Amino acid sequence: MGSPSRLVRADLTADALCPLVRATSDGIPDARTGPPAIPLGDALMSAFAMFSLKDPSLLAFDHRRRDPNDNFRTVYGITRVPSDTQMRDLLDPVDPAALRPAFRDVFRRLQRDHVLDTFGYLGGQYLISVDGTNSFATTSDGIHCPECLVKRNRVGVRATQK
């Protein structure tokens, strides 16, 4: 058996993983009434594209969206790409738990192919940095979730970070 860094199975390539994420995205119920101008699956895949392409912001992704030479639509199977404002409006109501099946499916493939073996930690857990810290911070009491890190500065001003 080759090392995980040298051996990449066909079911772990972007060509295999994008349809897997797409299948989950298409299965998430869309609460909008009437035929939508932009399918929810396209909005979710656009968000997936933005993160996997490492666009630093929705605005940067919006610039990519306007570039006729960028082939991300083909790579990610997106028909209609929402603007930055449309993406916020479409994705804010989506329950993050609805996205778990895609993460579970990808995670299972990584486990099955022993890609995660080198990330093993105490108690059979995995130590993986999925995202940076302090990517979002606010002092607003209305913008936070239970997973947010709460910090207070020297004068006691509270800031939440996600």
C-alpha cells in the first residue's frame, strides 16, 4: 500500500467529490415558493466553489462570477451563480445540519482510504485544521452562534469570533 500522499484513489479526486457534494446540495429542501431564478443547489455549490477555490470574500467570488473565462461553473456543475447579495439571502436560511451528509460522505471516503491515518490523535480522534481562526469577528450581540469564541479586551468590550 502506498502512502496517502502518493496514492490518490479515483473516488477522492475533485471530479468524484463535486458530484457527491452536489447530490447533498440538491437534496436540501428549498423553502422558497414558486420556481426559483437560482436553484438552491447552485447557490450551495457556488459557496462550496468559493471556499474550495479560496476566494477571500463573497465580493472576490462575485468578481470571479463575472469573468467569462473562468471555468469554475463547469468544474462545480453550476448553472446559475448568485451574486454576493443573492448568495447571502439564499444560504442564510439553510440549516447547517442539512450539509452534514456531504461532510460525512467525504469523511468516510478519507477514512476508508486511510488518508486520515497520519492525522490520528489521542483517543482515536483526528487533529485537522479545517479553517483559519478569526475569519469573522464582531462586537454585536446579535451576530453569534453557540460555537463562537468569545473574547473581551482590556476595557471589557466583548467580541465573538467564528
